Amino acid sequence: MLEEFVKDPIKNPVSTPSGKIEIFSETIENFNYKDCPGHPTWLEQEEWLGSSLTKHYPLQLISGQPHNRLHSQLDNGSESQRDKISGREPVKMHPHDALTRKLKDGDIVEIFNKRGKCLAGVVISKEVMKGVVFLPVGAWYDPVDDGGFCVHGNPNVLTADIGTSSLAQGPSAHSTLVEVKKFVKELPTVSILEKPNIVNK
């Protein structure tokens, strides 16, 4: 990568306004975006493990790709369904965080914050660090009540629908704080996988 530029930066400029590798961008700086200066910098987010919101929502939610499907494609397939826990998407949680909440493998939990809540099945794992929970994307959305409660485990009800900055509209889903507690009520039915009634006329 950039081999030709390294050999001769004059003859082989990179595709920036200066033709050089830019750490500072005058173009971006001139946009005057408060949330996107012309150089790399740390800008504190509202939701992260160092914010005051951790008093209410002490866990960082990571909603990455599942290992057994592509996004939500074939969530109804056997590969995806085999890993569900009581029909819910699995959520990985560090042993310490599970212990402090008196949770064990296979428990159904409610993951919640100020935006919404969803159900998931606990998988205790040291694959995630303390203070972090991992809930894959792509469980088919199965809302009840006002729609802010997904009984199947879709993390979209928890994440903010905002871009990463005024310039870069990447997903900001990993800047989401949540709390987790054991779900002790009767489990709602997961109905999203049921085929619709076919009416012959």
C-alpha cells in the first residue's frame, strides 16, 4: 500500500488536495463542524463508559455481526435458530457482570436504556471485557406494546439513530450504554418467525 508514493511522492501523489498523506485537512477544517475538526482528536460522546450516564446504564453495548448469518439474512434458518436461547438472541456478558446481577448461562434478560428494551439469552464469556455486552445485529424485529420493546433481541431499539459526525454518517451504534436485568415475567411469544395465514379466494 502506497509503495509508489513512498518511492517517489512527487511523481506518485496520493489523492488528497496536497498530494501528501494528510493528518490535518484544511478542507475539513473549513467546514467548521463542531463535531469534526480538521485533525484527529478525542471528542467525548454522551454515551461511553466514562460518562455520567453509567450511573443508570453501566454497560457498553457492542452490536457486531453474528457468526451464523449475514446481518438479518436467514435469521429464520437452522444455523441462526440453533444458537437462540428460549427463542431469543444470545448476549455475551463477562462473568463479573453476570455475577453482580445474579445471572447464569441461559437466563433470559431484559437489556434496556432510555430508548427501548429487548430480551436476550445470557451467554457468560470472557470473550467480552468487564463492562461490555455483545448482542449481535440481525435478530428479526418482533415488537410488543409501543414498539420500543423487542422480544426477539434486536439491538436497534437500544441504539441512537445518529451518524458519527456531521461529516461522516457512519453508524454510531457502539456508543450505546445499557443495563441488564433478569426477566422474571412470563416470556412473550416470539411471533416474527410464524408464516402468515394464506387465504385462498
